[in-house]
Amino acid sequence: FDFGSLTDGSDGYLANDRRHVFKAYGNYAFTPEWRVGFNATVSSGRPLNCIGFVPESVPDYSDAANYSTASSYYCLGADKKSHLIQRGTVGRTAWSGSLDLQLAYMPVMSKGRLTVQADVFNVFNSQKATELNETRDYSRDTVGEGKLNPNYLQPTSFQTPRSVRLSARYEF
């Protein structure tokens, strides 16, 4: 970076630091023609940040003041002053999980060349937030006023909803 203050506090937990991820999967052919399968994943939350603007008290502020978007780990606190908040220390998103199921039919008469399959993704239609708005300062113009972003820590992305995929495959 051209401005060292943009990297202050950046030596914390990375964005996809999930402490626990449990996965299970399997397939079972209960007849020569029919097969069922599943894929289950449960993941702990990822770390959250506080993103804001470099304050005037930082030595290279005059250069960093040219940035019009929040791009540092300095954030306005309850006292309406900028504080350095270490990367990934604001909290974590909620745990999330998903179960996918599969049913496949392979007619004996096709000698294993034809497969008709149905996949159901996110069977329980879990819709947990996967990403939150991590920008706390409203804008550079309002930092002096101590104006906070009303959308801070509000969801910006959710798990993909339940979906079904039907497919047919013929190998030759």
C-alpha cells in the first residue's frame, strides 16, 4: 500500500477463518437401478470487522484523506472518536448448515449408460446470513460528526435457498 495507515490493525483473523467445519457425505445403491446420496455441511461463523476511515491523528492522514470509501480498521466508537479495531475481532457470523439429497435412476436396459437424477440442495431451506455489512463509518464527510452507518452489521448475503436440479445423462 502507498499509505501505511491502511494496513494498521490488519494482522488479525482472515475473512474465511471458520474454526469448525463438519462435513459428511455418502451414496448408497439399494438396487442395481436406484441410488441415493447426501451431502451435509455445518460451519462455524466467520470473523467480523469494523471498517472505517483513517483519522486525522494518523501521521500519513493527508495522503489517506484522498480515499473516499472506508478502507481501514479505524472505526468510530460510541464516544464518536476513531479507534483502531483489530481485524476480525468484532464478533462472528452465526453457524450455518446445509443438507443436500440426491436420487438417481439407472435403468438396467441401458447397461449403465443412462442416468436420470434429482438433486435437492438446502433441503431444510436454511437462510442464515452469510455476510454482514462491516462498514461502520457513514462517510468521510460525516466522520467529524460521528455519524454511524445505520446498516452496520446488517445482513448483505444469505445462504442459497432450497433448489432442485433434474438431470439426465447418457454416456456413449
